[in-house]
Amino acid sequence: MWETCWFKVELSIPQAWAGQEVHFVWESDGEAMVWRDAQPVQGLTKEGEKTSYILTSSLKETEPHSLTLYVELACNGLFGAGKGSLIAPPDPDRRFTLSKAELVIFNRDVYELLMDLEILLDMAKLLGEENQRSFQALYTANQMINVCDVMDPSTFPAARDLAAAIFSQRNGESQHTIHAVGHCHIDSAWLWPYEETIRKCARSWVTVIRLMERNPELTFACSQAQQFEWVRSWYPGLYVQIQDFVAKGRFIPVGGTWVEMDGNLPSGESMVRQFLQGQRFFQEQFGWICSEFWLPDTFGYSAQLPQLMRGCGIKRFLTQKLSWNLVNTFPHHTFFWEGIDGSQVLTHFPPGDSYGMHGRVEEMLKTVKNNKDKGRVNHSILLFGFGDGGGGPTQKMLDRMKRMSDTDGLPRVQISTPDQLFSVLEKESSQLHTWVGELFLELHNGTYTTQAQIKKGNRECERILHDVEVLSALAVAQSSTFQYPASQLQRLWRLLLLNQFHDVLPGSCIQLVVEDALQYYAEIRRAGARLREEAVQSLCRELLQPKAESAESTLVLNTLPWERTEVISRAGTDSLVLVTVPSMGYALVREPLLPVQPVAVRKQEDGSITMENGVIAVCLDTMGRLTSLQLVGSERESVPDGCHANQFALFDDIPLYWDAWDVMDYHLETRKPVTTLLKPLEITLAGGLQGSASFSLQIGKSSTLRQEIILDAACPYLRFLTQVEWKEAHKFLKVEFPVKVRSTNATYEIQFGHLQRPTHWNTSWDWARFEVWTHKWLDLSEHGFGVALLNDCKYGASAHGNVLSLSLLRAPKSPDATADIGHHQFTYAVMPHQGSFQDAGVIQCAYNLNFPLHVVPASSAQCPAWSAFSLSSPAVVLEAIKQAEDRPDALVLRLYEAHGSTVVVWLQTSLPIKDATLCDLLERPAAQGHLLLEQQGLRLSFTPFRVLSVLLVLRQ
């Protein structure tokens, strides 16, 4: 499995075959590539109905009759090598067979006759007895059989003329038009590793090039800049041919992203970088950017995507995945999709509900019949070609559709382009409906939790790259000698973006892919730590030289845009100190702050433990469950009487089919609270700057959980540092927080904002969202009070009634039999608050949990605290600072409105700035975007959830 065999094939074509069409036929159950003169020339795959390489369409005297080919045979099929079923883990003992290698004469006349008959018989069968056209097709096919003598080729033309007469009978003007576009969805990794995808791209795309040479009308839409980059690096000869067909407008880059990423879990900034890296690649390589976002196979679509598309030069969106909904049928195929900020994009789902059609009559009829927007628009797309594992279009698909270009009784089928389709839809769009908010896929909601190490790697590496960029940008602004590590950062970002592919970050891939992904995260951690250290060295050089006579002090750096007061461990020691660090800056800590109120931890007679820090007070039972959680001074209890928060629960988790992907609603009926105590709650830190207590539980048959519950001085939330040895099969572990709050909606963080989802199951649309995704926090609030759950690496969650749940671990067995088995460490936190979550600072606290302060040993040189940037309003978050892509003398700042409010904010900076301009997400300056540098800083206007990018030019 995954091995490669090479065959040397020496061909000698008989002289007697002069004038004939000659093919080399190859049938193997492994994917193959034909090489000729050291170049790839044809992909061969039995599953993709490509088993021949055309040597000549009419053998001439002057053509070579003897030649040598090489066939590279991969020991994997189009869909990897699963043992017994598609999504089973790969079978290491799988054998692959070469069943046919022949030199043959291809009888084109017989082939064309069979194609005619196929279309006529499909029309007869599918148009229905009430339709006169079905009888015309049937009678014509019958006449053809009568006319045709299979032993006498001279009778074929008369038979074909009968078919041509039917095919040339035209439609009326009102007929629906189908825009057929060649397509080949290639998962960047799934049931095969990244490395194999590189070969899949070459096999599929060289086949497309061969088809284009023979079919001047063929167009082909192709997404994922990463795959173009792979082919550019590994198959330069093929890449040159692709560039030629791109220039002719036939091989069409679409999507504008680095990969077809997951649509839910990547952070807002990660999604921006998907577009930034993708669109810049297409601009550099082909001279244009994509105008359509292309994400046909991803497991749901964040409500922030429309704004991000618009910011990257894209107003059109294509997908079809919502046709997979398990509960509700999505009501549209063509509509405007509106994001949380009000941005709209024209959206089209192929009404055939597929991105891998074969050009059959049945698919054309389904496309028309299934279209939910009949009467509003009269055009739709049909993507044809084998997909997922590659393969792409075939000659047969094209030949079927040639017969349907304008045949009465069938929709018009024209080979087209995404641009042509969307241009027509834009003209027809006046009657279209608008869908507001997320496009939630009612399926595959296990992918928010599967492969927890990948989820954790993603969140950590997003943080690492954020911190490296912030610190490097500040170092550049402060020093003329520091070199911003642009090329290293691009390499690391591209690794992170690759791992956000929609079968990797969701965890729906084989073990080999998981190993690769974890290795890429390790590389980002390793290189990121080095780059961060270099930036800190440059930024704080004077403070880091230890003076021989001086006692050590500690330098603390804050990469977030607000002042923070937190308990930290002194560099290289276990001693704790309370520090205050300004926004986006640093402070030197010599004399530690004393807390207004130290943490008090007490053990009660019944074995329960109380903790208090002047902000919150908690009571924990011997199993580590909260029996009380109060805001000090308000007497407002968060935990309902008789309930326990921080209650672990184990569920049976046996989906119908898609094991790593799905968690079904019926799993909720199997809830078992975890109650087997291994070690009761004991105080581990008695208070002062930090109090903590720990306990351990047995989970299921053979898993264990150890948790340390930590309360820091001055901190408004209680942390749960959790370690699990997980050895379950088909189980789902969650932690539950029943709260004394009543609300019909809970709020969840998404990219650059938040949205609400119901806490009830009134309608089928409500209960289909029994398991949802969130980012760093979720919150349940009533007027004046609420409780938030924060986390550092989890994405699955739910809020039903008054119970907030965080999904912790799953244990699927396919396509990776070892998924999630092993050691896990993660932290979550609970935060009761007065007022709204916005005013209480839930958003900032969740950032603080995810972006720890950086602590570095320093000399005891005197140094005032330094802040590079600050904002006048907590409603706006400064999310990222980076060097501008095309201007080493400029920085790009990304800010967003986080509260859902309209607000004017002042951005202050201590950096030497000479010019400021608003720009889009691709860093192109906005018309009338120039900003005045005023005494209070830069004045920025926001509407709810608006994302702004600012280009700051530095004074040298």
C-alpha cells in the first residue's frame, strides 16, 4: 500500500493499422500515470473510467510505429485502500492487480453509435409516458436498430442520421439552460496522505490537458492554490501546459483560497490568510484573482464568510454540501447570503446536488426538476467529472452533453464557465431571496471534536503565528536593523492553512494524515518559538542584558490590545507574581503587586472545598463538581439548587455510517454521568496569589481523568486544567454546566464576532442543531446576569435549556482506528458575570486564556512600561499586526467590532507613523481610505461585526 511500481512498456504498432485510431489500454486497480519522453502524458484509473492513452487518432506513415512508455502504478485506488469499505482504515496487506495491458484499434464509429443510443434510450426511459418526446426517442432508437447491420459499417451513417435528426430538434426560448463546467474535486488529504495528493493532481490535470487538446470547447474549474503549487514544484512541464490553458480562459482557477478549508473551525485571521495566500498566488502565477469562492464539500459555512469574501474581491459563492442535510431540506439553490455584518454574496448550489456529475440525461432532468428557484432564475451549473479522489472529466461525459446542447425535451446544455453562469444570475437576481446567518450543515457535527490533538494544534499554532507577527512587527518599527521574517512566516502559515483542509482539521482522515498534520504543527511550534525569541531579543535588547551586580527581574510581554493584570510564574522559577502589563507592549517586574484580596482556600468538614478571591466564590464537592458559584458582593448564585456544574458525562457514540464525522441526535439518550472517584478533591495550593484543588476520576472501562481547579488572584473566572488518559471506543465525553439563567438563546463566538442559537428544540431547524461549534467562548445570559464557558482548544458545544456543555473527546474507529486514543491536556473555564457578556469582558477573558503573557528573564535596568497600540473602546479588538505583503516599510492592522454595536474608536500608537490608509483584506488601499493622524490617534468607525484593515506606513 502507497508503494509505487514502474513498468517499462515497449510498443510496436503493426504497419497494417495505417489510418486507424490506436490506443494503449491499461487496466489496474491502482491509479496509474503514463510517462512519455520523461513527461507525464495521461492519468489512468479504472474507477475514474480512464483506461486508455490515445497514441494516434489516425496512424500515418510518418508517425513512429515503435515507442517506449513508462507506467507509474500507485498501490492505492481512487479512494485510497480501505479494508472492506470506503471509510475503513487502510488495509496494509492490500494487493493491487494489473489486469490488462494491450495495444488496440479503437472503432470510433461504433462508439459514436452507442453514445447516440444511450442518450435516446435515457430520453425514452426518463421523460415519462405522458411525454411525446420519450416515444419519439424510443421509436428513433428502434428504427436505428432496424437500419443498422453490426457486421456492415456502411450502414452506420444512416442510423446516426436518424439520431441526429432528433438531437437537432430545438427547444423553445423558455427552456432552462445548464452551464456545464469540467470539475475534479481533489481532497488535499483524506483516505490518502498529502504526498499521494500531489500525484492525484498530476494524474487528473494531465488528463484534462489531453481532453482540452481534443475538445476545444472544454472548460475546467480548479480550486486550491496549494495544489497548483505542488504541481508547479513536482511537475514543471505539466505546469507550463496548465499556464497556457489558463491564459486561454479554459483551465480556470477558482476559489481564491490556499486550500478548500473547513468552514467552521479556522479563526477569522486564518480565513483571511486562506484568501490572502490563495489570491496572491493566483495573481502572481496567472495575472488575476478569483471572483468566485468555491467550497463544494465543506461541513458548514460560518456567517462571517460573506464579509471576508467581499474583502478579498469576491462577490460570488458556490457550494452544494447543504444538500447533505439530514433533517431539513435547504429551501434555495440560488440566493443572496448575508453575513453577520450585513455583507451579501450571490450564492449558487448546483441543483443536481453534486460536484461530480457524468453528463447523463438523468442528471440534466434532476437539475431542472430539483431547482428550488424555478421562475426566479432560469440558469444553473452542472459540474462534471470524477471527484474526491481526483479523476476529472472523461471524453464520454463530453460526448453525451454534445448531443444535449439544444435538444427539444431536455434542458439546454452548454459548456460554460463559472463567470458566465454568475454573470447571467446577476442579471436575473431581482427576485432572489436572502438567507441571513450561518449555513449550518445538519450532519458531520462530530467533526467539531474528532482528533482533539489536531484541534489543539490548530488553536496553538494560530496563537503562535499571531504572537510572532505582533512581536516581529513591533521589532521592525523600533529597530532599523531587525529583518521581519516574511518568508519563514509564509512557510509556516502555509503549513497551518494546509492543515485546515476540510478533512484534516475536522479529523475525518486516516492515521497517516494525522501523523503528517501533527508533524506540521510541531514544526510551526519549533520555528515559531525561535522567531518569537529573535523578535523579543531585538525589541527588548537593552533589558535582556543581565548586569553582573544586579538581581534578576522579569520582563513580561502582552500581545493583546488591552491592559492585563494577571498572576504569572517568574521566568525559570515556580514563584508566582501578580503583574500589570499594558496593551500590546511590555513591563519590567521588580516589585510584585500585592493583590487587593488574596485567594482563600478552605476545606469544610464534609470534605468539600471553598475558594474565594474577592471576585468569585465557589464551593466544590469531593468529585470536583461545583455546588455553588457566586459573584462576591452580589449574592447571585449561578448553580441551580440540587445541581452540579463541572459534571462529566459519557455518551454512546455510534453513528449510522460516517464514524469520524457524525454524532447522531440519539446519542443524547445514552447519557451516563461520570461518578467513579479515584482520588477525592484535595487542596494542592492553599491560596495567596493562587489557590487550587485536584481530584481524579475513572471514565468508562479504562480511561482516567485528572483535573486541577485553579483560582487566581483578581481573576473573574475559575480554570479547569484537565488531563485525560483516553482509551475508549465509540464513546463521547462532555462536561456540563447547569446554570441558574433563563434564555431562549445562547451566544457563541465565531470568526470576528458572535451569533445566537436557540436553547430549545421548537422546530426541526432548532433540534437539528443539537451539537454546534464555537470558538473561544459561549455564553448564556438573561438581563443583568449570565455565565460564560471559555476554552483553550475545544470547538464542539451545546446549550439546551439551562445546561451549557463543552464536547471534550470522541473515539471513532474509522477512517483512523486509533483516533484520539492516548493522552490529552486542555483547559476550560467558567465565568459568571453581571450585565451583558460584552460589558463584563467575557470576550477579553477568553483571549487572555488563549494568549498567555510571555515571561522572559531580564536585567534589573529601570524601564517604564511600554505600549505600542491601544484602543479607546473595548468593543473593538485589534486582532492582528503584520508586515504589509508588498511594503516592508508598512504594517497592516486587522481590527473588528466584537460587541455587535456601532461605535467610533480611537486607535493610539507610540510607533513612528507617517501615513495611514484603510485597505481591503488583500491589502489593496481603499478609495477615499486615507486616515488623518490626529492628537488622539486614528479615528475609526465601525458598524456591528465590521472587519477593518489599516495600512500604517512607518517613518524610517
